[in-house]
Amino acid sequence: MIALLVNHPMFGLLITLIGYQVALELNQRTRTLLTQPVLVATLIVVGLLLLMDVDFQTYYASVDLIWLFLGPATVALAVPLYTHLRRIRDYFWPLIMALLIGGLTTVLLTLAFAWLLGAGPELLASLAPKSVTSPIAILLAEDLGGSPALAAVFVMITGVAGAVMAPWLLQKAGIHLPAARGFTLGLNAHAAGTALALEEGEETGAFAALAMSLTGAVTAILLPLVYRLGAT
Amino acid sequence: MWGLLILVLFQFAGTLIAALGINLPGPVIGMLLLLAVLLLMRRVPEPLQVTSGQLLKYLPLMLIPPAVGIMSQWEVITSSFVAISVALLGSLAISIPLTAWVLQHLATRGAESK
């Protein structure tokens, strides 16, 4: 029975959809940041695969229908980026400076901490894109010689942890300007941070969305350059 | 289907440019090209707006298959657990207040000088 299920062309799609639906339900019921749907869904799918003794390659080949659309979806990120970009006029130079300083600091600190604690080159390349939105992070990690899977999971953990830590850190630092709160959440905790920022208000949410889009685009351009400079 | 065709065409254009020696993933170049075109047009064409909205709604689902790849990476996670945790959490603890402080400091100083 299990063999019939596993060999069916829709097997991967089926368990991915089940995992995602269960994760969404759980997220809506618990209403906490810790039940990030993609992270929970990933763990459910991994559990199901282990239970049915299916390896990753078999699963991945059966869900190409899903991940093949990641390319066009990444291109589509240009639309929200364009829409949010008009907000940049409100505080042009402060936003550019915060983007460059914040974006660079978080990447360099991540690499420095991991390197000091003995991480190898593959792990470093998977950690480097952790503050970028997942679809771009997956592509960048692969390009830098890291693991797309690790990068995807690190991005999600960063999002959840950032959204949990940010309110306390922002309060301690005395940050009250909605643009600064939103931009920081989007830059450091991308999707999860943007969701949290939207709860604070429309302006905070708009700047979080702007930061998430901008960080994705700017890191995608600069990270390979910085990384190659550092490697040589 | 105009919207999807545009997105796929830009992805192909990005992949072509990447093959010419620009060290960026093809879809990322496609995204930057599309952004440049939108900035020139100063509006988002209706079919593109609709398709990208629908496609991005499914983005979380598309991220699950690549993430499931961690099942073959358990060893890296368990053997480097401390390095990973410190790197991810430590960088956030410093960069969150720093980013926010830079922005708020520059923004309020700019407002005062006006």
C-alpha cells in the first residue's frame, strides 16, 4: 500500500500540501511567531518521509512542479519592490545608510561568529544570506557553494528569532519612530518581521516591506562581491 | 497568461546575462531587470500585477521542498549547533538596535535641520 502511494506521481505534492495545511492550521490556532508555517510544514514533511522511508532525492524529483515556479516567483518580487520603493522618498539618505550599515553588519557578524566557532566554508556560505528573503537566499547559498536547504532553514530561524527579539531590543534602544521600527524588522527578520510590523500599524508595515525587498535586492548584488573579496 | 510569460522571459534573460559572466543567480538578475523596466514605465501593467500577486501567494509552499533538504544535513546542524546558534542570534542582537538607531538618529537629525 505504502509503495503504491510513494510511487504515485502526486505523492510529493500530496504530502507537501498536507504538511503546509496542517502548519497553517496550527499557526492560526496558536497565533504565536514560533509556529512559522513553512518551518513547521518542513518538519512535518521530513517526518512523513522518514516514516515512509523515502529519501530526499525521490521526494524532490516528485515535487519539481512546485519548486520550478521559484524562479518566476523570484522575478515577481520586483513588483512589490517597485510598489514599496515610493516610500523611500520619505527618508532617502537615512534609509540608504541604515540599509548598508545594518545589512553589512548582520552578514559580517554572522560570518565572524560562525568562523570563530569553527564553521567550515560550506556552512559559512549557507549562513551568509540569512537576512535575505528565502527564494533569493536559496539561490545565493547555492552560488556561493553552500547548501540551499540549510540557507532556507537559517532564513526561517532568523525571521522567527528576529521577530521575537526585536520588540524588546527596540524598546531598550529607545526606538519610537515607526519608519525605524518597521525598516529594522524588515531588514533583520524579513517576512516574519514584516508580519509583526504590520500589527504595529500601516506605516511600520510599509517600511518593513520596503526593507525586506531592498535587503533582498541589495544583498543579492553585494554579497557575492564581498564574499569573493573575503575568500581571496 | 501575459503576466507569467513576462516573468518567465525575464528569468530567461537573467540566465542569459548570468552566462555572460555576471556572478549572480539568473532569477535575481531577472528581478533587477524587471525592476528597472518598471521604474522606466512608472507603473505596473495589470496582467503582471495580477500574476505576481497570485504567484507570490504560493511562495511559502514553494519554499518547503528545498527546505526539506535539511533531512540530509542533520550532521552539519548537530555538529555545528553552537556556531550556528551564536551566529544567527548574536548577529541579530547587535544589528537590530544598530539598524534602528542609525535610521532614527539620521531621520530625526534631518528633520531638525530643516
